[in-house]
Amino acid sequence: MDDTRGSGSGSGRGRERGRERWDDGLIARRAGERAPDVVADGEHEAPEEDTLPPLGGNYGGPLRTRLDALHELVGLSRTRVESAALAEAGRVLDEAAARQRLSSRHTVIALAGATGSGKSTLFNALAGVPVSETGLRRPTTSAPIALSWSEGAAGLLDRLAVPSRLRRRPLAGGAADADLQGLVLIDLPDHDSAVTAHRDQVDRVLGLVDAVIWVVDPEKYADAALHERYLRPLAGHAEVTFVVLNQIDRLGTDAADLVLDDLRRLLDEDGMALGEHGEPGATVLAVSALSGEGVPELRELVGRFVQERTAPERRLAADIDAAAVRLRPAYLADGRSGLDERAREDFADRLAIAVGAHAAGEAAERVWRRGAIRACGTPWLRLYRWYERLRAHGSTDPRLASPAEDELTARQRVEQAVRIVADEASRGLPTSWAQAVREAAARGADGLPEALDELTASMGDPAARPPRPAWWPAAVLAQVVMTLLQLFGALWLVGQIVGVVQPGLLPPVLVMIGGIVGGPFVEWACEGAVKGPARRYGQEAERRLREAAGACGRARVLDPVSAELMRYREVREQYATVVGTRPSARVVGGGRFGTTRMGATRAGVRGR
């Protein structure tokens, strides 16, 4: 038994700090803010080699990148995605931080199996000495038993909550097994035990170990409880999984081959694709713990696996894969998302209609034309129009009264414009992010009608004082000349009638006709000349009001919506980094009935 020191409190504190690290709602951009914990293990701990920096410090290459991306993804999503969806990602970050503080020279492998599968017998065969109790009584193993081939694993065992009295050493202290140096083997209770506490211990330890050896027997290898509760959910962990068919001494060679082939078929159906033709993945091996057949091959495979010292990283990478699969609905959805230029222009057009930009432009154009015609028209026509206006203003006919403006219509148009642009922006987004976009648009819409009213009032009425072009005085002077010709011709005729002027009908008549015809001609010419400037003036008034309304809507609605969409694009990029692709390094084989490694290639595709 090991001389151990310390307790699980240090690990608990480390895990709590890990949880605070990602649960603070901030993006963890600096990995060095947290001091590492050093786990003591008697006098045999190597502090220089096994003291690890904060999260991501010693995890190299793609794994560190994925961890950092997951860390940042959780921070960016804290107020957008439900906490239940982020719980698994938080657990992965906690376990990554906790495992990193512990020994990197050790690989923890759990030996799991059903009642009567010979799990404890195989455990003793690997140890070379009776360590775990075996017998007909069920369940035989009631608590996890640890077997360590080298010193310095106390911190790992504290994390697994294996008491000191259940920590063992193999025959001769394990020094003769050079290939197994660094191995920590855990004999678990039966996963199908009738005692609930035993099943809970199995589930807890399986979430903490670096790898698992599943021990099955010819009778219960197809048990639904094993495949549905464990193998199928953990199919993505194929690179750190061994499936051992025990008790083959009870079968003939042909029968053992058939059972092993059927076991491979079931694993493939579980999504745990077999590593054929040198592909990485789960190891499938047939052994007999009683007779020792296949046990040396298993020890060799486990030894090679342990000496690679990559199991913790592979386990963590598989945990990240599983977390990414659970997070997929929160970050990926079918269809295009975002606002294109057309949607923005449509939103500005709807706001322009709500503030009456087009009507204001038409009114400005009419006022401009009316002012020009009024200034350049004949006096008699202006006198008639003045009389018509006077009569209209004094009339009580309700048909001539201006209709009252319906304020609710403008407000409803603004609300409709915001609702349409929010629906357009949230189309194709996951539910949580679509809701965040709609909420951002709703917050911006609050007070938008009032802001548009104030904006319109501050800009003034473009029809109140329309500008006058430079040619207006000349046109007015020409109209005055035409009027004077009419008056001069009339006075000339009157003078002829009263005998003051010599008689001659043709000259005064021609003068009068020139004035009478010239006045309407000047008015007609001015009306034709004013169409273009009046139209441009109305269009300019409409444009200014449209741009002002669009700028107000952009600042209050489109900018917050765009910020949410940018945040979503950022988390999409982080999620893509989390999903990533990870190369597999372990390829093993051998054994009487053939061993295969099943990698993440097919299993990962199925899981995603």
C-alpha cells in the first residue's frame, strides 16, 4: 500500500477555482491569472516535473487551442445561452484544470464490468498478486480498489476518492514491470449492481479516469444496460477505451470467434467504429483471466498505451467533442443569418413611410410650385384665388376640413418595421440567439416613435419657407409690365372715348391684347420652368427626412441587432475551433483473435 498524504480538499479547491474561472461571465483571455496547485504525494512527488500551470499551460497544440476556445465560448455565451446547456462545457473545463494540476507521469485506467464478468479476476491477473476479492458472492467489489505501479499517484487517487486502505501495489512493488510504470489501475464495483451506491461510484469514477477497460463475458456482452448506458454515450471516447471479452476458456475457438465478431458488430452499432486497417480507436481483445490466455497481450497493449502518456489529453479531447455535440443546437442552425443591405434599406424605407417622408416631399414640391405660380401669376388670377381661399377658410363644410392625423398609425408602422427587421435578422439563428436579437430590437424600438417625432420637429417643415430662385424677380417684373400694358391700353381707349386722345382703335387694342396675352404666357412659362426645381426641392426634403429617420433607426435598432449578430459570429468561430479536428496517435494490434483500435474518425462523424 502507498504511503499517501493529503486529502481531496486540495482537489476540491482547485475545481472550485476552475469553476470560478469560467463561471465569472468574462472572457478568459489570459491563462496565467490563476496560480497552480501542487499536490503532495509523500516524499516521492516530483515538484519540478509535475507542477502544472493554469488551464492550457501544458496542453499543447490543437488541444490547448480548443480549450481556450471553449473557455471563451462559455464566457461569450453566459448571458445568451441557458446555463444548463453550458453545464457540460463547464464540467469539462473544471476537470481539465483539475487533471492538469496532477501527475502527468501517470495514466489512470478503470476496470469496469458487469456482475460475474471476471473483472476482479482479471484485475488480479494484471497485478500478478491477489489484490481484489473474488468469489461467488455478488457483488464482490463494493468500493474502488487502486493498484499503482509507481509512486506519486496520491493526488490522482485523492481526486478519485479512493481511501488509503484500498490503495495497493503489484507484486514486488511493480518495479519489474517497466512497461507498466505510471499505470494506476482502478477496480470498480459492478455497473449493474443491485446496490445503487455502487452504480453511483462507477458513474463518478468513469467521469474522472483517463481510460476504461470494459470487461464483458460471453453471456452478458450484449447486455442492453452496458450498451445503452455506457458504451453508446461514450462512443466518442473510443481512443481511450478497451473492450475485453473475458472467460474465453469456456468457449471453443470457433465459438469465441463468433462471439468476438458479434461484439464488434454491437460496438459498431453503438457508434464505436472499430479501428480496422491501422485506424485508431477502441481495442477489442479476447482473454481468459483464469487460464491466463490473452493476458500477456493485454498487459503489452496497456503498457504501450501507458508509455505514450497521452491518455489524459485524448480523454479530454473526447470530452470536448461530447460537450461540442451537446452545444451544437445552441450555436448552429440551418439557413442564412444576418442582415443584408436590402433588409437595411427596407427598414429605412418603412421608417420613412412612418414619418411621412414621401408626403412631406410632395407637400414641399406643391408649396414650391404654388409659391412660384402665385408670385408670377396675373393679378386677376391671384385676386380670384385669394377670393377662393377666403371663402374656403370661412366655410363650415366638414368636407373641406383637414382630417386629424392618426398618431397610432405612425406608431404601428414603426413597430411593424422593427418587428420585420428583427425577424429577418433572427432567421436562421439558433433559438437562444434569435431571442437575443429580438430582444435587442425590442429594446431599441422602445421610444423610437417619440424619437422620430422629435427628429421631424427639429428639422422643421420644408414647406414652410421654400426658397425662391434668382429668376423670380425678372418673371414678376415681366408680369407687372404685362399688367401695365393692359392698363395703358384701357386708359388709351377711355381717352379716345372721352375725346382727350385722338381716335385710333387699333393701337390701344393691340397694346391691350399684348398685355392680356403676355400675362398668361409669362405665368405658363414660369409654371413650366418651376417643375424641375420644385421636384428637386421636394426630393431633397424627402431625402433629408428619410436619412434622418434611417439614422435614428440604425442607431436605436440596427446597431444593437448588428452587435448581437457580430457576437454570434464570434461564438460561431469559437465553436468551430472547439469542434476542430484532432489527429490520433495510437495504433496498436496483435493478440490471438486480433485486436483493433477504433478511432474518432467514424465515431466522431456519427456523434456530430
